[in-house]
Amino acid sequence: MNTLSKRLIRSAGLAVATFILGTWTVPAAAAKKVNVVATLPDFGAIAKEVGGDKVNVTSIAKGSEDPHFVDARPSFIRVLNQADVLLEGGAELEIGWLPPLIEGARNRRIIGDAPGRVKFSPAIRMLDVPAGPVDRSMGDVHPAGNPHFWLDPANGKIIASTIAATLVQVDAANAAIYQANLQRFSQRLDAKIKEWTQAMEPWRGTHVITYHKTYDYFLHRFGLELVATIEPKPGIEPSPTHISALIPQAREKGVKLIFIEPNRNRRTPEYLAERIGAKVLVLPGMVGGNEKVTDYISLFDYYVRQLKDALGKSP
């Protein structure tokens, strides 16, 4: 028997012995990654930053979709069945499409208060929280507040910290990696927030109109003022009477910008913009909303660039 054959036999014997003793070790290259499913691509993008090569990330919603009305395809049930972690916004953002998928997935790791079930809204200082009871006559109002909180980049740090804590809990062996990734991402985001704030400072107080209340957190972070929304109530399409009433209001306030999401029909915003002397900016509400917004930081880079291009170098 040659030397190579003897080595193979010894190696095989050692493998069998360690397997029988319950100490079989999977090579690092073949180690199982944590399966993370995010309801929105922004949560998924941040999870990739924190998880690095230790996670597989799947996002359910597309960046061009309305997060309130995602096409809940049956294939997502299988994806959720394999999830170790589910990341969702909460505040009833996904209430219209996520619960049936979770029920169909039958995955104990992401049901109820399981460690793998993560809702971000409880950790966020929510805007637009109703002062009293909410009913359907008010439109699509969320009792817990405006659920588009990821559009304040400071909230991105809270999202990242929450993801890191969850990954440490479900995959303690790689805790140091997750914590180091979180620190790098947070430092990078801090630097970018400072950069964006300086770039936006000349436009603090600028009056804008938005289609839906998607951008409230962005406006609040950088000091822009919302005059009105094209929707008379959240989720309710505008009537000609509502648009006619907006025209003198917008002129009085000197509105120069109208923000709309990529999935909106542009006819009404462009009609309004023409009559008040404003510009329409199509700003993706999520990562992946256009080809230039590929991760969380590039989303805000795109916003700031579009605003500067629309408003010029000085007020």
C-alpha cells in the first residue's frame, strides 16, 4: 500500500470517529450562513452591511414598489420557510401582505416573539403619531405613526444596531464579526450624515409638496418643510377640487419642489407643478428604486444630488 493510500485511510478513520463522537466540524468555507429575509430592500441592504459574508439576504419588496401594497407571491412562502431571521418595519406597514406569507411559511423561528422575528418601529421615534382614535375615514393612517422611518439616515443606525443584536443572538460564533461590521457601517453613516447635512444647509426651510407622506423623515432630518400632500388623506387619490385648492396654497408658500415616488402617475404632479412654477422630483422611496440607488447610502446621495440640481448652488 502506497503512502497516499495510507493517508486517505487514516483521514477517513478520523472523520468517522469524530462524527460518531458528535464533534464533527464543518469546514469554515462550507459553514451555513444565516438566512435573512427582509420585507423591504432598505432593511436588506443594511443587513448585508452588518452581516457581510456570514449571511444570505433576500428582500421581498422591490425598490420600485409601494411598500404598502407588495405583490405577495406564493414563492415568498418558501423563502420565509427557510428564514433564520425576518426583518420588518412594523407599525402596520406590511400588514396588508406579510401575515398570510408568515402563516403559510410555518416557520417557528419567525413567528410571534421568536428571536428571529425583528420589528424596527418600536425602537424608532415615530413621526405623525395620531393624537386620538384612528378610523378608515382618515385614510390609510397608521396608529403607531408614519412607517417610512428608514428615510431618516439616523434611523439607519438604529436599524443596523437592531440587526447586529439579532445576528449575535442567533449566530453567537460570529458575534465579533457582526459587531465590527456594525461599527464600520455606523462610522461611515455618521460621516455621510454630516456631509449631507452640510450640503442641505442652504436649503433649510424650503417648502415642498409630496404625493404621499413617504418623505416626512427625510424632510424632518434636513429641515425642509412640508406644505401639503397631493393625496387629500393618506392612500386616497386626489380629486380635481383638492388640486385646485392646493394651487393658491402652494403659491402663497413659494413651493419649488414636488416629491413623488417612481410608482406614481406623473400627470397630476406635473399639472400642479406647471401652475405653481415648481419642479417635480421622482425620488425612490426605497433602495433599488432606480439603477443609481444600489445601497442604503447611495439612496441619500441620490436625494441630495437631485435637490442640489433642482435648486441650484445657492438659494
